[in-house]
Amino acid sequence: MCSTKVSTAGLARLLPIVVGLLSTVAAAAHWDHAVDLDENYRLLWSITGQDITFEVQARTQGYVGLGFSTDGTIYGADIVIGWVDNGQVHFQDRHFKMNSNGEPHVDPSQDYILLLGYQNATHTVLRFRRKLDTCDTVQDVPITNDTIRIIYMYHSRDPKNGAQGIGTLPDPTEAFKDSVPIFLTQRVNQVPIELDSRTRTLELRNKDVPIPQSDENLRWCTTFKLDQFVRKHHMIRYEPIIEKRSNIPHLKHIVLYECQGSTPELEIMSREFGRSCIQAEKELLTCNSIVAAWSRGSEGFTYPLEAGYALDSYQARFYMMETHYTGFQSNSVDLTPRVDNSGLRLYYTTTLRRHDAGVLSVGIQPNWRHIIPPGQEQVLSEGHCIEECTQRAFPRPGINIFAVMMQTNHMGKQISLRQVRQREELTPIAHDTNVDANYQEFRRLHTPVKALPGDRLIAECTYDSTGRKTIALGGYTSRDETCLVLTLYYPRQKELTSCHSIPSLPTVLHAVGINELAAGTNPIRISSPPEIAGMTLEERLLSYDWRVNFNAFQNVIRKGAFKPLCWSARNTPIPGTDNIDAYAPNLTKFWRPIPTCSFNGGHGGTSAGGYNSVNRYVTERDTNLDWPLVEDEQNNVIEGAARSKSIRSSAASTSLATGLAAVSRLILFVIFINTVRLL
């Protein structure tokens, strides 16, 4: 028979749990953001001032962990570990050493504050708070506006006796589940939208797409014909539709493109259930304006109250949704074939907002003349939207940029959207020192940024090519590189949709030591200087000594002439801009970041310079855009010569079911049991 008495120490251990549960009810835990990292692990968080508060809800009776990494690996990562053992909550600020064997060490400085911890029949829940920048430059990762990699762990067993030494965590390698790129600070709070006769939803779903087996990837394209919008509507939000929580690890991203015009191919595809995007490359080229983008870890996007994205069948009828799937992990036990019917939910209204939102692409035209030399830690590329283009296109009051999406491919490390006004550089509109090519999501700026007619916008990308032995070229495929920033803005103007640049052909040739090409040769050959005369362009690009000549190459490319490419939605150039030779601006005032404790010489800093935890700059990734090239016939031949087979082939190529009523019953039960034991 059970005893009806309990020790004072035992009650003391239970009271924090009861108080914690009461605090859950009192707060009803309103969270600004919630993300399912997998079917067993939900992360919620809110930011107040310089503090960020997290709640982890994991379907386990063992220990759980949440950490932050700059590169997605555990090495040097910052992590907290917690568990509940016989009513006692254990919570530890830990870190992985750079030569870690898979188990994190307990930090000397405990910079996380436990607010709540408990278990129910299915889940372990931990709520805790930390500073965005703890100033622990050795063992904590600062949370800034840069992309960060969330690492998460959970295990079925608890450590014994709350021990802190190495070797006390059961199977840490097995407990580690994955890393997910995400940004924590610049997100939209997806507050509920009340549906009525004026506000409705439209679901765009895939149909029984087979999730690839093993470690294969699949890009699936589904075309929709939206001809029901006989009058203009405004899309005011989109969010993911995830068919099954178990499919989350296999969904990388979903991107919705608006297609230009009506072609027989688009009509045919709209009657299908979808096809591999490899079989829809031609159609993708006409569907080049991103409307919505979701990545694993994203909650979707809500437009500001003053703007909406116009849905109008007279302007655009066809939309293509690209879904990127990844296969089962090689160590997965469950290899049962699966299909997926996930997609996007669009919220739209007949109550039009004050402004139509527009999308403006700024960056480097995807083209072979965008060359990334091999073997370099920092290669800088710049795409210019010049003053003449914004002067002609932007309305006199300017445009208001309220969100951005940034894109590089595999080698991209940093990206910035710079703004120059009358030779003075302003604070960057967007900045990310830790981009992830596989993470694409519109990021909301804290306040819209005004871009005026005559401003210059510069997309600046930094690449790390140390893992390559040959050059990479700009282009549209995944094996090529790119540097693009998509901006969401209002009011929409129709003069300018893509504002790019590309180094001029003479600039590129000069940068690789070529004075002149021989006319009429195939393959293209060099005529001077004499020491390389007769060599093909391909041979020169492949054999050039980039290690010796890299600095000179960078200097010529950055200071040499480039061609601006300013195009409207109909792929026509803005008059008067198609024959300009432009140059980098001669600045009289430069912007420089203000260092903070974590980026002021400590071990937590980055070689590129740091940005404080409340910086006002942002980030992101992907698109398959296509704009016409201003190339004559000879340049098209040169493109083929430069983008040779040898160059191409070398390319790197739970929600927690604990509602208010359930928590209340649990609290009452705990209080009742302990009251009985005290009698």
C-alpha cells in the first residue's frame, strides 16, 4: 500500500513543476513563432527587446537539446540540454568543442535561464530565455539577423543522477537529429486571419508526388491555371500546407512562380498532376517571378496592411509551384514508399489594400561573364541597379522595400543589398554574413526602407571557393553560381522588374590577360598578347594561374566597365539604358558596421566583421529567373566556348497536444495527489 506521506524535500521538488504549469496557463503561452523541426519536435519563440524566449516541445520521456550553429555542424555549436527526472528539472548550458566527439561540454558560464520544465504522458517541455548576444564569445553563438542553423536533439532516456561530466549523456550521436537553417529575428508574426465573404483561401497542392528513396532529390513542378480572378484581388498571406508531419524532413522548399503570358505548354501542364522540373525547364523560363516561397523552418509570409500582391486573371493566369523533395536518410529504418500532397495556402481578399506590392530583382545577370575563381576564401561579386534605371522607373516619392529574399548557390557565404544616394552609402537594406543556399524565404524588414529615384542598389555577394580547383560560372542551373536579391516593395511600378548588371566583355577579357580575340574562329581563339596567341578561351580560363593573379582579377572586375540590364515585366529594356557602359560609384561616404561584445576581437567574431544582435539588416535564397541577354552573335559563341564541358563537369555541382484544459487537469491532479499524501 502506498504511503500517504511525502517528505518536505519531495514537495519542494514538485512545487516548481506546479508553479511552472500554472505559469503556462497564466500566459497561455502566446508565441510569435512556431516551427515543427520534425514530427516529434516543435520549437516556439518570441523576442522582447534584447531577450529571446524559447519553448521546446519534444515527444520523448528522455533528454532534449536545442542548439545554434553557424555552419550546420556540431563543431563549435552552442546548445542547451534539459530533462525531467522524478519531478526534478535538469537544465544545462553546454557547447561542442571544435574537435568534439559528439558530446557537448557544460559551459563555465550558464547564460540561459530556465523558466519552465515538465513532462506529461508523451512530451518533455522546456521553456527558457537568453540574451540575443550573451557576450560569451567562446561558447555561445550570438543570435543576429544572419541565417543561423538550429541543431536539435532528443533521446528516449535521461542522464543518470543529473550528472554533468562527459560520458553522462546517453548516446548523444543517436540523439542528434538534424540541423535546420532558419532566421530567428526577422520574421513576420503570423497572427490569425478571420475568414469571411471578402477574405478567402486558395489551396495549391501537389497530387501524390512520390518522395524519393535513399538520398536522392526531386524537384517537382505543378502548374495551376487561376482564371477565377475576373476582378483584381489582393493576396495578403501565404502559408505551407504540410500533409503529414512525418513528411517534414523530406520537404526542402516550395516556391510559387507567376508565369508570363499563356502558352499551349502551360495549358497542357495545368491539366496534369505535375512533372519533374527537369521536364519543365522551358516553362520555368517563362515563370520567372516569385510570388511565394516556403522553406523548411518557415511559417509563411503575411503582407503589411498597406499592400497586397495582385491576383488578376487578366494580368497572369498561370502559376507554377516548384517543390524540392529530399529522400530518406541512408540510416533510416522505414523505407516504406511515401507520397506527398503538400503545398501552399493563399489568403486573398476583395477588399483591396492601398498599394499593389511588386517584386524587383537586383543582382548579377546569370551569365558566364560572372566568373568565380577557384581556391579563394573570399571572392567578391557585385550586381548594380544603376541610377539611370531607378530614375526612370521609380515614382517620385520612391518605393518602400519591406521584405527581401537573397540567393547564391553552393559557394555563397555573405550577401548584402547596399544602397547609395548621391555618392553616399546608406545603411544596407539587407545583410547576411552566413547565408545558406538551400534556405529561401522572404524576410520582413523591421521598417520599410525608402528607395528614391536616382538611388543605386548593389547586390554584393561573397563566395568561398577554397573547395574548387576550377572556376565556377554564373548561370541558371544548380551547378552554376548566382547573386540575386529579390525585394518586395510598394507601390508597384511596371517599368522595372529586374535590375541587373554583368561585367562587359572587354572587362572580362582584360581581367584574364586577354587583349584581343581572333575573329571568325571556332572554337574561339586568342589573337593577343603573343604569348597566349592561338590558345582557346576555354584553355585560358582553365589554365589561368588564379592563385597568383586573383587580386588583379578582382580589381579589374570591380573597377572595370559593366553593362546594366534594366528590364520590364515584358522583358524589354528601359529606353536609353541598353547601351550604357557603367562603373562602380565613386563614393565619398562609406557605411561601416558598429561592433559589439561578441564581435570585438573575441573568439565569437567572424573574419568578415560582425554585426550586433539588433542589426537592421537581413537575408535569403532561390529563384529560377530568366531575362534576355544583351549579347550579339559573337558573344553567344563566346558563351559556349567559356561554358565548356570540362568546366561544367568540374562544378560542385507536435504540435504539443497540451491545450489549456489538459494542462489545467494535470495541475489539479498533481495538487490533488500531493494533498492526499500530506493528509
